[in-house]
Amino acid sequence: GENLVIDDLTIVVVWYKKNQLDEFMKNINRQRNIRIKIITLDNSKNSFVGAREAFNSVIKEIDTKYVAFSHPDVNFEKEDEMENMLHYIKNLNNIGIVGIAGCKEGRAWEILSNITHGSNKSKAGREIKNVEIVQTVDECLFFLETKTLIEHPFSDIKGWHMYAVEQCLELETQGYTNYVPSNVWHRSAGNSLDPSYVVTLKRIIKKYSNKYKYINTTVKQWKTRGIGPLIYREYYYFKQLIKRKIK
């Protein structure tokens, strides 16, 4: 086949450290057979109150069919990963969000992913052979159609947590399907939690508990109903606060 150059992906990335952004750009520029437009959002001076606000601020600038949101520490090992990813996505039906790690709906909880973490390449979850339908995906890297994003922008919740999780739940309630395909491998160190994670979690549970008994995320499974889970969330919140103080 001929080497077709397709320009149908925008990647949005929020960065804090210039050297990390440079590394990310270098990595993306190695991707072959695909022209990628990159929108970088400088948060080195904390100009945004959260990821949702940052991402919504650039929706009008996205003019490609597909858009991806990425953490700046994501690293693609192969030069055709983005090309493969788009190839995968184009063959999926009714896509809401396509992530590279995710969890199915229901009582059983496990992470489905072919990604690796850190320099020692530890597995992030159960390896998958085929595309899997999931309830939510991880924030590190996820894709959706631009038209879907325009119709369903991110909510106004502040902070830097669970924005992909929330978007997945919202799109699923609107009839879309969320997926994790089986092809992407990348390196990144896992993300750290803090008390604000639990604040966001509470808001999302309030919004979706009538539809979902469990919200399964790559961090944990969260039961949405009953007093036990409520107490556990409070405990979890204080645990994060204390961990922060000790640091």
C-alpha cells in the first residue's frame, strides 16, 4: 500500500514542566503515516482550575475528525501506534470514548489494558486480545470523535481527576459505547491520588448513582449506594489527607 498521510487526529495535552512537554513532542513527532495536530495547554502557573475547564477551552480549535487527550508522560514505543489506534477506532461502532486502559461495568472489577507502567514495564492490568467494551477508561490517554465532544463537552467540575471516567458515564447514559482496544503499549508512571480525587468522586456518584450500582475505575471500584460505601469514601478521603501531610 502507498504511504498515505492522514491528518485526522488532534492531541490535547496539559503540561507543567517544559522538559516533559519537549519529550512528549519528540515522541509524538516520531509517529509515522499520520499528521497529528497538537494543542498544548500551559499550566505551569496553574492558570486552569482543572482539566475539564482546560479541555473545554480549546474545543473550538479542534478541526480533525478525532481528538485525543493525553497526559504529558505518555510514551509510545512504536512509530505506528497512533496510526494503528486510529485504524482500530475507525472500525468500532457508536464510539463514546476509546481508552488504553479501562474497566467493565458490574460487580466484578479488573483493569483491562495492554499498557505498561514505569521503566520496569510492569503490567497495568489483564492483557486483552480483542477490543473490549468498558464502563470507564483511564485518564492517561483516550480518544473520541470531535463531533461527540462538541455535543457533550466536559462538565464544570473543578480539579484534575476522573474527567475521562465522568465523560464515559455521561456518554454511556446517552447511548454511546466505550472501548479499550488491544493494541496500544506505552510507558508511564502511574498517577498519584490526593484528597481532591475523593471530592470529585462524590460529585460523580451523586450524579450517576441512580443508574450505576458500581463505578469501576482503573483506580478502584466504587460502590455508589448504601452507608458502608459512604463511610469508606470518607475514610479514603482522610487517608489521602494524612498521606499528604506525611509527605
